[in-house]
Amino acid sequence: MSFQTQAVQRLGIQHPIIQGPFGGGISTVELVSAVSNRGGLGSFGAHIVAPEDIGTLRAEIGKATSSPFALNLWVSDHDPGGLHLSQEEFDRYFPIFEPYFNELGLEKPEPPELYHYRFEEQVEALLEARPPVFSFVFGVPSDKVLAECKRRGILTAGAATTIAEAEALDAAGVDLIVATGFEAGGHRPSFLAAAEDSLFGTLALTQIIEERVKAPVVSAGGIADSRGVRAALELGAQAAQIGTAFLACAESGTTDAHRTLLHGDALLDTDLSRSFTGRLARVIPNRLYDELRPKADELPPFPVQGWFISKIKAAAMAANRSDLITLYSGQIAPNLRHRNVPDLMDALIQDLT
């Protein structure tokens, strides 16, 4: 089996390994550069980065690595009802979160001007910054944006959770399609149907998409070691995207408490839930999950839900508490073995060469 695939050559990397981008502030320059410097493709989840800061972020990563890397954005930046709230609506939602604010010693916040940065402004800043790779989830950028990426030499990679989404990305002319199975941790980046109705497994999705699109396919979900990478390539993928194994590394921006859970023997089950942000994500159940899940019909839409939770999460992270933070994990977590990027990358590379 050749590991120098078309995707590897197109990306300009040494190994068919892509680090999954982490949103919510848990991507770091250290993580991205550590992966890229060892021959993989590091990825930074920039969807909460202000447009005016994207150029600075790109420069910081560029100083830390001379190898290719990706910046990731969310094409869809709000769900219905989540763009603006009246003061009355804000006051109606706040009591759901008030007990946690009180427990953590937080004051009631004022409504922000924006609950999430607008994708249209972020992508303009990204185009100006010219990262080597622009990866995206929750949709397909406009023809104009994709054409501008090609003009500027920016490779594009879009996530698909269904056959129809892969075909839409392929028709738009993206350079890579990331087949994202339901085993993956974090958000389900579906955009043509409800995420709950878009639950293909990674192995099936990879094989089906690979036969129906022209662009190289990347497998994501349930991969944490070289066996998973080999299996993905055997089924037609040209690279593997690994998320949870990198999230559990010291270089990521998550908490020690989260890493302890990821490496602990007790972590046997994950669940798909909208409790943390308002969009479906694979998570580790904790107190926040348990208490908000029964209130699913009362919770605000994305990104309002995520905005309230971000306030709680920041205070809980500062206290290194795992009961009130957003805990993401893929189903493969019980097989995690490595606690830093050099050890993980060395193990992957050794078994792939």
C-alpha cells in the first residue's frame, strides 16, 4: 500500500495524517505546528476568531512551522432564530443558565452585538491571510469564494456526512472531501439534512463517497492509530483525519480534567447531544449534559446556546472542573495511548513507513 497518495502530494505533506480542527478555543498554535512539523497537516479551528485577528493567527502559525497547515471555518454561522435576540428573548433564556452563573460567581451578562462572527467577514479575512489550506464545515462556500481560493493558491477541504453532501462539495470543485462518520467526536457538520438524519459510519461513508466523487477523500471518525489509517486507505481514502487522539495531547487547548477523562478507563460511552452549543455533537456525558438534556425544547438556537455555555465553560476551565465544561470525544477514546504530539506522530509514522 502506498502512503504517498494524491491527497498527500496535493497538500504538500509527508504522511496521510490530518489533525482534526478543534473549535471553541481549544485549538492552539503549538498543536497545529507540532503536527505540521512532523509531516502531517495541522489544523486550527478558527470559527470563533474575530475577522480582524485571522491574519495575526495565520502569521503566528507561520512563524511556528514552515510546513502546510489548515485554517477551519463554519460556513453556516447561525441556525434559525439564532442571529439576533430581543432583550425579552434574552431574559427568557437566561434563567436556564442562571444557576451555573451563580455557582461560578458570574454576573448576568449583557446581550452581545453578535453571538457569532459572520462567516462572510471571516472568510474575507482568511482569503487575505492566504493559509495553505482552507477547511470548512456546515456547508459549501460560494462559487466566488472557492474561485478566489484557487486564484490565491489556497487548497480547499469540505466536510461531508452524507452522499448528497459529498456530491455537492464535489460539484462545487473543492480539492478534498472529508468523509465524517458519526463515530467522530465534536460537532456533526451536516448541512443538507438534520444531523440526526445524517449518521453514516466512517467506513461505509468512505467507500460510498470514494466511488462517486472526483476529489480525493479523507476519512474522519473512529481513527486513532495506524490501524485506522491503514483501514481508511484500504477502503479508498487518501488520508485520515484524526481528532480525539490529538485532543488528548498536552499541546491542545483543552483542560487537564478533560484529558484525564479521555485517557481514563471509565470512558466507555459517548453520546450525540445538542446540550452544549445547540448543534449536534458527540460528547462525554457530564453534569452539564445531564441537566440540560431534559430541557432540549427550551434551549436557545445556535449560536446563542453556545454563547451562554461559553461563559460557564470559561469559568469552569479556570477552575479545572470537568462537570461544567463542554467535553468532546470520539468513540475511539478508550484506545488512546499517547499524551503528546511527538509520541503520537512517531507511533503513526513508524507504523506507516
